[in-house]
Amino acid sequence: MIRDIQLLDLLTIVEAAGTTLLLSLVAFAGSSLLGLPIAALRLSRIPPVRWLAIVYVQIVQGTPLLVWLFLLFFGLATLGFNISAWLAVSIGFSIYGGAFLGETWYGALRSVSVTQWEAASSLGLGIFHQFTRVILPQSVRIAIPPTIGFAVQLLKNTSLASTIGVYELTQSGQFLSAATYKPLLAYSIVAVIYFVICYPLTMWSRGLERKLDVNR
């Protein structure tokens, strides 16, 4: 039965938006946990270790995120390992995001001039203190804007979670469209909510970039 959009529908969409935010936080946390060691491995002077990180990054960046979700949720099930949709999404996004964040943070670390290492060494600092007190603070200034930008992309990519049954913002729009036969209005509401969530993050990133003066 075709009906109009009601207040309860809007509240349901807002609740689904909360699920999207939670999923985004979990995905970003998992991506960070993988991204940090990947960036460290990329800096390794041991070729096999460095190449291991490079192969991981190339495989993940060359594979659609949707494929990882299907492999984890449907692929593992065919092997007898049944995991929840939430767990599959959390792992899939972490694998995917870890490669991108790892490469981003590696690039930020590499962008710091070698002379900074030499200057820190001339002051008598050990490798650990050279990294934590001289190199890391400078690389963080460079890495913050692209990291927040990636977080925004990750948030929007959570819409793919609906393909394996996670009820989030995009899927709530699908249900509303099916119930009311008003897809334009339903997806417009979803688009507005995504914009309301993502726009402040984008502005925050730009503000931090100006404040930190990363181009200096």
C-alpha cells in the first residue's frame, strides 16, 4: 500500500544515521590500527618487510571494497565460518582503510626532509626521540587534512554495508522508497543527512589545514 512519508519514517532514518556514524567510527578505528603498522613497515630498511607492506597496499587498493565485504560475509560462510554482518563490515572496512591510511601516513612521514633527521641526530637524540619529538610532530601536521578527508570518504562508503544486510542510512532510504514509492524524496532526505554529517568534517579539515599551516 502506497503511503506518504510520516514522522516515524524520519525518526527511523535519523536512527539509521546514528548507526552509520557508529559504523564509521568503528571502521576508522580499525583502519588506524592497521594503517599505523603499515606505515611503519613501509619505512623499514629490511626489503622483505617493506615489500610485504607494499604488496598488501597494492592488493587492497586494486580491489573494490564491495569485494572484500562479499568475501568476508559470503565467502567465509561457504567455508563454514559464519560471521555477523557487522563483524564482516568492521573487518572489511579495516582492511580497506588500513591500506589507504597506511600509505597516507607513510607519505607524510617521508615528506619530512632527511635534514630533520640529521639535525635531530646532531643534537644527540636517539632514533626513538628523533622520531617522536622531531619527525612525528611535523608529519602529523601534514597528515591531518588527508586523514580527515579519507574519514569523510569512509563514512560515505558505509552505504555499501547495506549490501550484506547492515541497516544503516542508505538502506533506510531504500526501505522508505519501497514503502512510499517516492524514491526522489526518500533519497533526497538521505542525501541531505549525509551532507549534514560530512560538511562539518570537511570544513574542520580545511580549518585545521589553515591553523596548522601545513604548506609552510
